[in-house]
Amino acid sequence: MTTTDFRTCGSTGLKVHGPAEALIKANAVVSVVALLIGAVGAVLLVLTRWQAVHLLSAPWYYRILGVHGMSMLIFFIIFFEMAVLYFASTVVINARQVMPKLGWASFGLMVIGAVMVEVMMWTGKADVLFTSYVPLRADPLFYLGVILFAVGALIVTSMFFANLVVAKREKRYQGSVPLVTFGAVAAAIIAIITLLHGAAIYIPTFLWSLGLMEVDAQIYRLIWWGLGHSSQQINVAAMVAIWYMLGALTVGAVVVNEKISRLAFVLYILFISMASAHHLLVDPGLGPTWKIVNTSYFMYMAVLASMIHGFTVPAGMELGQRLRGFTSGLFEWLRKAPWGDPGFSSLVFSVVVFGFVGGITGVTIGTEQINIIVHNTLRVPGHFHATVVSGTAMAFMGATYYLIPLIFRKRVAFWGLAKIQPYLFALGMLIFTMSMTFAGSFGVPRRHWDITFSQAPFGIEFSPAVDLLLGFVALGGLLAATGAFIFVAIAVKSVFFGDPLGEITHGTAMVGVPAGLTHPPVHSSNVDELNAELHQPGRGWRLGPAPGTVVLVGVFLLAFVVYFFVNWKVLSFVWKIG
Amino acid sequence: MPTTHTGLESPKGVWWTPAHPAEKIWVTIAFVWCMVLFAMMPLWHFKGGQNPSGIRRKVEPTAFFRRTQEFIAQYQIGQDQGIPIVAPPPGSDVYLTAMSFQWTPILQLEEGAEYTLHLSSLDVNHGFNLNPLNVNFQVVPGYDYGLKVQPTAAGDFRILCNEFCGIGHHTMVGRLIVVSGNGTASSGGAR
Amino acid sequence: MADLRGNPAPDEPIPLGQRLFDNFFLLLIAGIVIMTVIYTAWGLWEVVSLPQATLP
């Protein structure tokens, strides 16, 4: 390890380790390939559930549904998270990558596993959907592919911790790791919890597929969701870490209170994974006490954590703006924010849609009893597209607009399109998720090829509103998919065919370079005084240093309370059940 | 308070410091809301009308199906599309088997009466969805979910499967009739 | 954004909470144990200890 393995970033001053950078790039590129596959699947799926079009045949609908789930929820997101883990444990703390060759071996393992899984699915040997519920049976190579992928991911996650141990020993940073890295630690810990459950279920299931052992259907569901939902919580932690990062880069967002923000990540580490129970609330194998304790993330402590981040992230952004002079009224800081910076707009839409749509619906439908009117209806994918797509994927896309100039050192291609891509994607997903959720409240099933029930013995007629809503699901989905394809095109063109980026000139807008790099949100030398002033007590109605955020979270809480209790009311209308 | 810094910078020295009152207030409000969220579940468990508690047991799939067939033989009053219609007395244990790709039997229940509805599967996971009410339960092979149910209105309902169970999943539709006190099923459901 | 800055005050004692949060392996163990006990082990016990149906 020599000093020549590092380059110093011209924009941030951070020392970037060459071997780490190469691993970041490789994982990011493969993640975008998976996103492309998943997005193609998305288009085919919405055009099938839009009954007027009904594009795919029944076998292909279920097949592509599985492909879409695996490609997006596992391959796209986890490869990107590997890049995030490498980044957070090296670049952010000026540290080196430990054993890069092991990183490449793991990368190879993950790619081989992913290809095996995709091939099995596309060739019809694994028509079991993303959840592969036993006793639905796939080809053994499907399960083996997942295992190889998971082993690779587990190794990379372990290397993340190794990087941190070595970085501390080599005194690459002073004091504690930055908050962004701490968020990555939370993600990595949840990843280990996830992958341990993955091993615990996929190894026996692989053996079962070879006829070597029995696997109980209820136990499968219990352990699988310890992988399935927890993997989404990795996404939450990684997304929040990216929020803090993008806030810093785009508007100089400051950390309002390290203790509080880190406490929220710690609450995630301790309690968020048990909400895997959300999927088992109307299952016969588990009792009410287990269901209530687990589905509540232990008395909603992990929801408290999300509500904390829901405050500290915008408050940090607001403070970052106020400290740089945007102090007029409640929302000048937001109005005069860099909306033309796709990193910033992605950040905002990610926070808002994740919080208002994803978070509120998720906690509500994950309530033991309300789940009775929700389980396996379209309300479930309506919810999770608002969290993992409009939240996590959107944040990852926003981060990519900075990854391209800073790590790949290229200009962002199709710059005009790049600036509107987050708007297109967010609008599409908003229409998609809200229409889907609403359709689900009529009882429309998820994972279902034909709600006209044309081949069923008894007819069912849904309200005509449902056809309209599914049309809007298609419209929103197509809009969002367009946004996704634009993103993929930008990423591919920039990385492989893009203009190399030399020195970034400050003060002038540059094509293909986000505003956070050309006009970095630098704080003045007396920022500590300004900050202390904003924190003075007795500021009357101004509600502390971030009054705009106080208003926003107030609106959020109101929406939450209303949505929650309306659902209880709706529940009360169905049969008595106990 | 510690030096102003972003999330990408290491905080200097001691960062375990008190939060600003505005932040403390928000955390308190959020905590109280979380306690409300949590309290609703036990509250509804004891006072509310809908809970997924049930009488839950392990069962051999073929044994459950045999019991279902005995149940059908005991109470059958007719058939529709080849599926037997059964009219069990109020208060009894009623059996519904899910199998790829049908629900058997067709239950005819009385509005306002209580039954223990036993759900299980002969083969793979299925999803019980009572349409259009929208009541949903997971039907797991090897497990008997005995839910105490009380229909609240008469009607001609449908049971659709909402857990992928194979290529015929979307053809899997059953029927459930609820007759009112005077023995008629009003048009509360679909055809 | 600004560059990383210098050292903390040398004599400041680090509070216990800060030291706990800085201990990633402690957090890892706690996370794994809590999940394994409350979700996995308890859940498995629930399923495995279900009585056999009498099919009344």
C-alpha cells in the first residue's frame, strides 16, 4: 500500500483509494444493468395488469413478475449497496480498501449467482416468484444461484467492517466516523442479519429441491421474510445515509445533532428487522403476542427512528441553507434551493414520497388487525413501491449524479434530460403508487394475471373504478419506467462514452456537472457563530433553528394520524373475526 | 455545541450533547405517537371486532381434506359448477379447503351467526380473499386456521385466491353465500 | 463543502453513550441477538409448539 494508490479529489479534498474506486465502479455498473432488466419487466407488467392491453400471457406474466422482483429488489439494489459500502468505508474516511482481490472474487460470485438466477427464471425453471414459497418448487440451480450471490454479499459486508477496523487503526480519520458512514454501518449490520436468515432458509430449500430434506411451509415463510423484509431495511438505512450525503453535497446540510441522528440509526439496528412479521400477520402459525411485538418493531421504536430522520434530514438541509443566507420567512431556504440539480431534486422527492406515501401506508398496513383488509391486495406493492422505489432507488439515482463526476470523473451525459429525470420518475411513481394503493383498497389482488376472472367458475365484478385505477397504474408506471430508462441511458453513456471531466471551475455552471460541485455550498468562516445564534432560545413563534421543517413534519404527522384512524374505521365494517 | 459540520465530516470531540428544545419536542411527540400506534393493537385485540387470532393448529393436509369431505357429506344442500353447497348450523365448525385451483365447498352461512371457519390447503400456499368485503388470510398447507367469524350482512360473496399458487392461480374463485335471518340471500355481492 | 478539520480537545472524556455508538461490533452483536431471539427463535418456537388439530 503506497501513497500512489490514492488520488486526491479536487472537489472534496478526500483521498480516493484506487482499488476501492475500481470496486465501487464495477458494482455500480452491474447494478444499473439489473435496473434495466427490472425496468423492462416493469413495462411488461403494467401493460398486462392494464386489462385493456393485457400484454403478456399468464405464464409469462408470472415469470416476468419473478424476474422483476429479483432484478430490482435483490440484484439492482444490493449491487448498488455494495458500492455504497465500499464508498462509505474508504472514500468518505480517506481510507484504503482491505484485500481488494477478495472484493473481486466476491463480485464474481455475486455476478455468477445473479446470472444463474436470471437464466433459471427466464427459461421457466423457476416460476416461483421472488418469494419462492415452499412447496412451490424451482430448479435447484435457482436456489444455488441465490446462495452464491448471498455469500458474495456477506463477504463484501464483512470487508466493509474490516475496512473500518483498519481505518481506525491507521488513524485515517479523527474521532468518530462521519454520520454518512455510520448510516452505512447500520445498513451493513442489517445486511448481516438479512444474509444470515437467507442462508438459514435457502440452504435447506436448496436441499429440499434436490429431494434431500423436508421444509415446512410456515417455517419457510417465517425465515424467508427474515431475509425478504430485512433486506428492505438495509435499503432504508442506506437510503437515509445517502440523504445525509446528498444534503451535504447539494445544500451544505449540517448535522443538527449527532447523538439524535445516530440514535435513530441504532434504533434501526436493534429493532427494524423484526418487522419482517408484517408479512405473517394473517398467517396461522404465529400467535397475536408474537405478531404484535414484532410487527411494531418493538413498540414502534424503529418508526420513532424514521420520524427522527424525517426531521433531522430536512432540518439539516434547512439549517445548511439558513446558515448560507437563505433566512427569509419559513420556506425561502426551500424555494431558493438548487431544484435544477438532479441530486437535490432526487433527494427531496425521495424524502417526501418515502415519508408521506411509503412510511405512513407501511406502518398502517403493518398493523396486526388492519392487515386483514390488506394482505395480498395491491395495497402491499402500492406501499413498497413508494418506499423502495420512490425512496431508495430515487436516492441512489440522485447519488449517481454525483458518482459520475466524482468517481467516474465524467460529465453527466444528456444533461438537460438528467435535470428533469427525477421529476419524471417521481411523478410517475406517485401516480403509480397512489393508484395501486387505492385499487388495493377495493380488494384487487396482487400477483394476479386476470381480474376479469374470465376463466374462473364464478364471476367477480370489481367496481368500474378499479379499471380506471389500473389504467392509471399503467400510466404512472410507464412514466416512471421512462424516467428509469433515461437514467440508465445517462449512466451508460456517461460512464462508457462520456466526456472526461477535468478541473471543475467554481462559480460557472458546467454542462454535465451538478450545481453542488460547480457552486459548492461552502459555509462561511463564522458559521459556528451563526449556528449558535439560530439556536438561541426565545425565538418566539419561530420554533427553533429550522421552523420550516417543523411545519413540514407537523403536516406529516397530521396525515399519518388521519390515514391511520381512517383505516381502523374501514376495518370495523367487515365481518366480526377473532 | 460541537463545530458545525456536514454528514460527510467526522464530528470533532464529544458529540454526545443535548438536543435543541425543538428537536426534543419533536422526538417526544413522535414517541407519544409511537405509543398510540402500539396501544391500538392490544386495545383492538380486547375491544375490537376483527382480530387474526383464531384457533391455530397443525394438521396433515390429507386429514384436513378428509374432514372437509365429511363436513360436506353432513351438510350438503346442493351444488354449483360441480362444487357442493353446504349449510352448516350456526355455532358449528365449518371447513374450507383450498387447492390448486379451487375452493371447496361453497359455504352457506347465516347473517349474525357465529362459526369457526377452518382454513387450510391441500397443496401449496393460497390466499383467502373474501370479495367484495375484502377480508384476507394466508392459507398454509399443514396448518389449520380456525377463525371465529360472524357475517355482518347477507350476500352472495366470492372467495378469490391472492397468493400465487401456480399457472391456474387467476382461475381460482370460490363462492360463499350468507343468508339473512329469514333465509334469503340479498344481492349484497356479485353474480 | 469544507475539508475535514483537526483534532478534538485532548482531555475531553468521551461519554459512555458516544463510546457505545462507536463500538460497531457491539451494535452488530446486539442487532443479531435481538432479532434472533424476538423474531426468529420465538417465532420458530411458536410454530413448532402448535398443537395438533382435533378437527372437531
